[in-house]
Amino acid sequence: PPIDVFEEENYLVVLAELPGIDEKDVKVKTDENSVTITAENKAKKYSNIVRLPTRINRNTTDLTYRNNILQLRLKKLCEKT
């Protein structure tokens, strides 16, 4: 399914279209560099690993699911220089 990733000031936003999937059938796993989205029901199965352009704090994921669109807001890690 189509997936889009864009940056906001302190967040990465991931949008994934999951037609025909209920929210209860969606699973999201994050690490510092990627997001794995898995969605499965009797008729369909989706699985995708999204590589992120910057590291994230995997403990600050905000997930919403409306009209078959999954939105993840992922807080960027502050890089020390």
C-alpha cells in the first residue's frame, strides 16, 4: 500500500493507506531507524518496513487510524554534536 514519510520540526510523520483493514488488525513496531507496519485480516495481509531518514525516540509514537489511513507521529532524537 502507499506509504508517505515527511518531516515536521521535531517529528517524522508516516502515513500508510490500509484499505479494508480494521484498526484492531494493525500492528506497528518501531526502532530508532525504521517502522514495521503489519496489518492482516481474513482477506488481506500487508507488511512493510519503512526506513526513516533520521533516528527517532521509539518510546514516543503517536498512532491514529481513520478512514483506512494510519498516521504515526514519531519524535526525532536530538543529535548531540
